[in-house]
Amino acid sequence: PGGVGNASTNKLWLSATSISYTDSGVTGATNNQKVTQWSDISGNGNNAYQSNSANKPTYRTGQANNMPALKFTGNTFIDALPLGMSSTSSMTYFIVFRDTAAIGGGDNDGAGDYILDRYPEANNLASFKISNSGNYYYQKRTDNGSYLGGPKTTTSVNTSTKFVQFGRNYGVNYTLFYNNALQGTTSDADGATTPPNLRIGRHSVVTNGGIKGFVSEVIAYNKNLNAAERIIVGNYLSAKFDIAISSNDIYKMDDASNGNYDFEVAGIGQVNASNFSDDAKGTGILRINHPSDLNDNEFLFFGHNNGVGKATNKSDVPSGVDARFDRVWAVSQQGNVGTVDVSFDVAALGPISSSNLVLLIDTDNDGSFADESAVSGASPSGGMYTFTGVSGLTNGRRFTLGTANATLTPLPVTFNDVKAKCVSGANIVTWSTLTEINTNYFEVERSNDGKVFETAGTIDAAGNSSRLQNYTFVDANNKFEVVVYRIKEVDFDGKSELSGNFRLSCNKPVTAKAAISPNPGAGVFTLSNVEENTEVTVVNALGVRIMSFTSSGSADFDMSAQPAGIYFVMMNNANGTASQKITVSR
């Protein structure tokens, strides 16, 4: 978050702008659908789950800064997997939320609306609730049940979208920040307190003991963030969710007057020699590090305009540059951090020659790149391409990535990880997209010679998306032993783009040993004689995934909510891949 930390320190990162599922990781949630899995993007896989339909939160679009959020109703909640923090660990939590109604509770009880609590019920607490004093309250308690109590905000409970940061600097103090401003501290000599498993949205056991409103983001670190790191994460959250902050509001390019560069904000900076962060890469492709002259109270932030990460702009480029990204980054700088290294993670963007990559900086701040001189000389390393010692990223400047040869280095980002595999009775073609703009549908095309292609089928696209989208197509009608597949993306305006070709030899398909009964069936199907650790995926006739699970021996799966028709049960394990057709009847 904000480029602060890594998977070893950032133990949990749940963001509604990333992926929420209606099932266990297959079907992305859309507006007003209930959420079964909220995916952790920290890199630790500590996803949050809720299997009980009555307790599931709801995915809602169009919330703070038009970003999505999860809606909670007082008795809905979702539980994150254990974070594995020790009893002597420091910790820092952030949560972005909006409570639309509030009931307070006592400082020493389990009453009141809990935004965060623990599960299962235990002595140790690191909870966040509404106090009957009319404030937000960080309620802590040790492993042995001692030292109940903690700091409160001076800000009263309200219905605005806000973010709080609360945590423990082990053996020093507990702190509570509201919108980046410190509002409460409590000294700490309490002893062992194991940060508990997080329940988001409700008290551990109290029915209707939770937030009535929306949660947008939850972040957990297994350390006490230093002052610079806290400022950076706070500016990231402020820009993303359009939350005004009165303390250390450094990133200004998120303001409407500056162009609303609200997306994937990250930064570097230093409060003093003991409080700094000098290497930043958030969820995007951009990394900035190695400042040459970082001093006290100096920061550099960057964020982008959510333009498509694709070199499609061929007009606003200087001589010698074929095309640039529509995505443009902007900089806010406090002080002068000196030169920096600017790196782009473009490993997934197709064929790249580092000599063709150029960095474009609007140095005269006139809104145009066409009158600028391109910066070349990117050095490749592990998928990252780095421009070293860049000096032009001063306060208010914009920059982007371009290519001097759009044929050899086209910089596309649409298609990612296109694969095809043989199964019994069908071929399975899968692909994902990193970005979709105005995309209508995909055509799956096949050929026996890689020259003349025919359409095998179509699948509807997401339309507009800046997050990972996964697609699956079942080709049950292929007659070629050796087949070449490719994917055509078709936009609403009729423009299209092709993926690369993928050759598949299917002359020795694997035969499944498993049996499925009843078939046809109307409800629960039983899959039996399954080999150990078999990954099972059920898709409909259009290749849309319905569910996924892992089985050894036998398993039941419920199709009662699915419409009548033909479905495919795909199985994959160490011995091969197979597919069986089932019929759902009504």
C-alpha cells in the first residue's frame, strides 16, 4: 500500500478495488452480489471468507471516490485467514470505512458496533469499535485477559468516509490516528498479546454487533510503521478514496484542479534519519527508488490517471517516438529528493527491446509530450526496465512510458497468460486480461496450419476493467489433432486486437477415471474415484467457470442454482488432465 513494505511485513491487504468473489476464487462479484471470498493482495494469500449466506457482505460499486466497497449490515462479516503474528509483535492496522448508523458500547464490554474484531472468541484483543462516548475506540487486551482498554479518537462518530490507523509499538505505546492525524495514545508495558485472527464487520459472537455501512480497504502490518511510512500510506488512501486530510497532505495531484491522478499512488520520503522509506512500488508497474539527496521532511509521490496501459497514443509524442501510453503519471514533491531511478515492470507486455523504451517527461508543464526530448537507456533486469538517475521529476510534472519502435516493442497489456490444454472430449483455452477498455467480446479462433483461422466461439468481455479478468473457453467441437488457437478482442467500436498463436497437440488425450452421478441430475452431483489432489473446475457450455475445488477420493458439488444445460467437469492432477460432460436438468 503506497509502496510501503513487502509480503514479509504487509501480512494482509484487502481492497474492494481488487478482487472479491461470489465463490471461492472463481466468479468475480458484481454490484449487489454477496461476497464469499475477499482476496488478499499482500502476496501472503490470507484471503477472507464467509460461507454462510446470511452473514455474507455485499459488493457495492460507486462508493467513496466512485470506488467499490463491501456493505455490512450489522450481522454480516468476513474472516481473514490467520496472519501468523507473534505475541511480542508490533503491528499496524489501517481500515477505510463509512458507518451510516452507529450504536456505541462500553470500554470494558463487547457491546457496540465493531468494525474489526477477532475470531474465535478469546482473551487477546486488537479490536476497533464505536464507544458509547461517541468516539471510535481501539480496544486492546493481552493474552491472559489483562489490560483491557486503549486510545480513542477525539473526532466524534460520523457518517463520512474516513480511514483510521491503529496499532502497537511493542513495549512503547498504542496509537490511534484518524485521517492521518494522531488522536490517541496509551503507554504499553502490557506484555504478550498475540494479534488475533481478524473478523471484519462484526463482533466475534454478538449477533448484530457490527458496522452498518461500508468497508473499502483493510491493511495489516506485523510492525510499527515509522512516521514516514505512515504518512505515505495515509496519502495513498487519501488520494484513492478522496478523503481530505489536514495532517501531512503532501500528494496534491489527486485534486481535481491538478487532473485527478488518484490511482496507485505511492511514494518515498524521510521525516528524519530514523524515519524514512526510500523504495516504492505499489500494485502498478512503476517503481521509484534510490533518491540521491533525500533529507528530512522531503517526499516524492506519484500516481496515475487510470489511462490504459497501452502504447496507443501516436499523436502526442516527440520525433523518433512511435507511440506512448495513454496512462500518465504525475508527481508531487516536498523539498527536493535529488535524482531517482524509475523502473517499469513490463515483463507481461509482450516482446520488448530495452533500446526502444523511452521515458517521456513534460518538463515545461505545458500538457504536451510532443515538444519534449525522450529519455532512453533503460536497463533490463528480471522484467523490470530501469531509467537511472532521472532528474526531471519535480513537483507537478507528468511522465509516461513510450516506444521508439512500435513493431518490435508494441507495449500491449491486454492479453496475459494465454494457454490451451487437451482434455478428454474437449480442449480448454484460458486467458486473462490486465486491462480492458471498451471491450465488447472475445472470439476464440482455431486453425490446423496457423494461417487460415475459423471462429470456435465467443465470450462476453468485462467491458472496462483495470483489474485481472480470467476467461475460460471449452472447445468441444475441435476436429484437429494439432490445433493452433488465438484470441481476438473486439471493441464496441468494431476495432480488434489479436493475441499470439498457441499450438496444441491433442493426439493423446488423457482419459478420466472418475465417475459422476447422477448424470443427468438436478441438484447435487457426486464425483467419485478421484485421484489424490485433483483440481476440479466446473464450467458451462460457454466456458464460464461455475466453481472450483480440490478433491481426493470423492466430492459432492451442488448445481441446483444453475440453469438447465450442458456443463463440463474438468480435472487436473499430476497424472494429467481430463474432462467429463454432465447435464443439469430441471
